[in-house]
Amino acid sequence: MHDHTDNPLRARDQRPPFASMRADHVVPAVDAAIAEAQAALDALVARSGARTYHDTVAALDDLVERVGRVYRYAQHLSAVRSTPELRTAFADAQGRFQRFTSRLDTHQGLYRTLRAYAASDDAERLDPLRARHLQKTLHSMRRAGADLPPDERTRVETLRVELAHASTRFKENVLDATNAFSHLVTDEAFLAGLPATAREAARRRAHDRGERGWRFTLQAPSLLAVATHAEHRPLREALIRAHEWRAADGAFDNRPLVREILAKRRELARALGYPTYAHYMLEDRMVGDVDGAVEFVRELERRTRPSFEREADDVRAFAREHLGIDPLESWDVRFAFERLRRARFDVDEETLRSYFALPEVERGMFELARRLFGLTFEAVDAPERWHDDVTCFRVRDEAGVLVGIFYADWFPRDDKVGGAWMNPLILGGPRPDGHFDPHVGVMCGNLTPGIGDAEALLSLDEVQTLFHEFGHLLHLLCTQVEIRARGSFAAAWDFVELPSQIMENWTYESDALALFARHVETGATIPDELVEKVRAARHFQAAWSQMSQLSYAGVDLALHVDFDPERDDDPVTFAQRAAEPFQLDPRFARTGFVCAFTHVFAGGYAAGYYSYKWAEVLDADAFGRFADGRLFDRETGRAFVDSVLSRGDAADAIDLFRDFMGRDPDVEALIARNLGGAPAAGGAATD
């Protein structure tokens, strides 16, 4: 059933009509939704007499959800169909939406109304969830500046709008810089070592431009194939150098935006009473505060370093003795590690691909979710989809209730941003009348596509990316919180990666791989000996991978704690210095990587990138309950749903974890899994 308007962005359909949405719909839809929300807000504040939760807090939630849904649709389209027209329309709509939400967050009449209601007898009788939500709403308004004088509130509002615009421009520059680069190879000898799939994709890319040869790009499938497998060193260098300096110069230079965003974030934090933006962002996180996050990264770096230095020595020696590479450069690292992996474990990434056809991997994920969590998935036609690549699935629970719908959009396009993500489009859940509103989400990636009519064959890393985003989707689908605003992604930011990261563990388990790892030609299940090689290789270069993540986390915190835009010169140079201690070679830090750091400058991870490693502690620890014969145990799966997946922010994150594990998190679980129990620096290192 459609809303009263014909604008498709304002449709309230269970399955949004994306195919009908155009750029010229965006601003009118957002404007109309804001106008309705403003009228509802005015009525809410003007209402006289005794108040109830329903006509105060719930009424606020409803008006926020209505305008938020329209905005989420526009935001989604800007990521998967980034045409010039949509970019312009979204930038306009984003400013309007940000201004409305900023004013809402500090609206004095609303703030007085909520505080008065919180002191009423009716509020005293609220159940724990509604009482928590009321207090969280007031806390959010205080954090937004509701207690500030009028002129300071106006400045905060302006800063939020400007930051939103700057982040969008940052993301667009990264996409444009990625698309602007390509490299044509005309001598087939330069393709030595590249998998057939990567060669054919490059040939088709050149053919589509009327060229003879092979054209490579900075899209993830092309870039990673070259970085990992290309024997021709100049080819690796050309792509890696371009990747390292994406959006760091030329027409799409993000350097000015990095400084602008950092400066405005610091000004915003100080206006709100915090010394730095990191102090503001980390106030309500599971890790505690800035000191807790910095100490967590520092301690994990210290524990990782012995294994990291041992790996660095190993890969340098191997590159020198077996590959003739000395010194090792940044464009050699992935290639050298891959060759060392093959030599040590006889595991070839491309051999593994033949066991990971995308449709089989999807079916395996769904079967795992059925066994563990009682969910069933059904593919459905989706005429409303935004691109022909998109697929759609309905999801039901054990009782047959439709708990959600999700769209999958797996392959790269020039008008689609890079990376992988899961976003909620419609926040559903149980209603007071006993009905259940289905959740609607989208999973997006930039996976290696199939050639021609062939199935897409995935690397193990890509399989793990699927399982990771699927974990986020499960967090949405399993949410049973009656208040939307306290659902899945309202949980502490350094907790929301637990559901995603824990799912990656199953990709290393023989019994789980047997569900979907079948040879694309023979249909044979992946052999046990190959699985054992994969498991044995799991810890290979684990310290390097961990240190890479800690590097991003350390740089992120340094930029938001220590960098002072008024005192320090170039944030790119500052970031390079902060990254040096985490690198195999300090020279490897001398790049413009921060200019393409979209997680931090165009995503939600500012001062919070550490949360990936923090959540890895949680997932390594929590997976212990599933290990040792309980991989498909329904009771353990039900406990995880009941304690974590279904509860969103209905309780503090530490209490949800304790509810599932019966204790606090143990960092030793991560050390044991990733580093084989490597001791702190100065202790006796063991293999």
C-alpha cells in the first residue's frame, strides 16, 4: 500500500519501489517528510494535559522514523547508483535532513517536554525498556547540545550540516579517484602469475573500451588479484602506488577535506564540552573512554609485536632468497606473503576459489542460519530492485513469521561505492498489538564477478566478507526489541561488530564448509586435507594482518586525540608518522592512505576504528561456546539470539555479553586464536 503521495521514496511498501526512484524525487520526498515531522513535533510539544509514553516518547519515535526512512532510501541510492544527478540531489537533501535532525536534537520545547514527562508519575511506572529509552533519548539530546545557549546551539547545528556535506564529498572523491585510474597492459608476458579469472576480466574491460590488451583498475577484485599474484613487479607497483595515493592529489584531492573534517569535529566536541572529538565519541562505548581505547590498542600492539617481527623477518628472507626481491617494497608484500603461504602450506588461493561459487556460499550461509537460529530464506522476484545484479530474499522464523526481507548487491560498478556493508532500510520488530513488522536490509559488496555466464567464484577472503556482512544482517533480522530506536544497531558501536565477526569463524570449520564448499565443475565437497591446510594457514601472517588493523585504529585515535588543526601542519604527514610503528618498514607508511580512509572520514568509525579489534576479542571469546562439537547446536544458537542478536540496545553491551558467556570478555581468547598464545614482548615466543 502506497503513501498518499506518488513519490516512490515516500512509499510505505514492505518492499520499497527502488526501480521507480529518480534523482528528482529525492529532495521533494525529504522536504515533505520533514514538513510532516515538523507538524507532528509542533503538535507533540503544544499538547496540554497529562502525558503518557505513547503520546510523548512513542510519538517522537514515530515522526523520527518516518523522516529517517525516506532519508535512508536516498542515502542507499547514493551508494549504489551514484550518478551525477543523484549526487547533487542527495547533497541537497542531506543538508536539509541534517539541519532538521540537529534542530530536533536540541529543540528546547521538546527537551522541556521530555524532562517534564520523565519526572511524572507515568514515567515512574514505565517498564525497564521504555524507561531506558526515555533516559537514552534525554542523554542523546544533552550530548547534542540541548543545554547550550542559543548561539552555541546554532553553531553546533551548522557544524553538523557542514560535516555531513564534507563527509559526502570525501566519499565521492574516493569513488571518483578510484574510477579515474586504470592501467593498460599490452604485453601478455606481463600477466604472469595472474589467475585466469583476473586476466579475462581485464581483457573484457579493455575490449569494452575498444582496446587490445588487458586493463586493470583499482576496483577491489582487479587490485587484489594484481597485488597478490602478478609476478611482473612494475604492474604491482603501478596499481599499489595508485591505490596508496587515491584521492590524495589532483582533481579529487581529499587533503583539504581531511583537515576541514578534523577541525570541525574538534570544534564541535569543544562546543559540546569535550576536550577532543574522541572524548565525545567514546563516552558511551563498551571500551569505556579514550584512555581505555588507547590502552587497548597499545597493549594489543605490544602483545602482537613478537609474532609480527618474526613474520617480517620470514617474509623478507623468503622474498630475498626465493623471489629475488630486496629490499621488499609495499607493492611486494601481499605477493611475497602469498608465495610464502603456498610454499609453507601448499594452499593456493585460486585453487580454493573453485570450491566457492557464490550461489553455493549463499545457500551455505542460509543453512547455517537455519540450523543455528531457526531462520529460513526464500529467493523472490524483485521487480522493484535498483539494478539487474540485485537479488531479494524473504526470511521467516521457526513459527513461520516473516521477520525480514533483504536485498543482495554483490558486484562492483562504476556508480557504486567500494567496500562491503549491510544497512538497515526499514526497522521493524514486534508491535504492541502482537503483529511483527518485517525488517528490511541490504547487503552490498564488491566481489569478483563471474566471466560471461559463469558463476562468480570467490576467494576465501570474499567468503569471509559475505559471512561478516551476513552477521550484521542477522543482528537486524533477529531483533525483537519493541522500540525501533533501541534495536540492533543502537547497541554500543564497539559491540555491533560482534555479530558480524563471530560468523567468520564458521568459514574455517570442516563441518560448516561441507555445507557449501563444493567444486564448481565436479560438485565434490572440499577435501579434508585442503581444509586442514586452510586451518593450518589461518595463523599465517595473522600478526601482520592484526598489526595492519591496529595501525588504522592507532592513526584514527591519534588524529582525533592528538592532532590539532590549529597547531599541526599536514594531517597526511601526521597520519604517516602515527602509522610508522605498525609497519613492516616505516617507509610503507609514507602514503596518502588517510585521504581514502572512508570508514573514518565518511562512515561511522571516527575515533572508533579500534572497535573492529575490540569486537574480535568478543567474537574469539564468544565463539568458544560454539566450538567443540556445537557448531550447529540449536540451543547454543538460541542462547546467542536470546542474549545478543535479539536484544539490540535493550541493555548495556557488557550485560548482553555477560548474559551469553556468564563473565566479562577475555582478551586472551584473541591472542590464542590469532597469535597462538604469543606472549608479551620480552617473553619466550612460541610457534
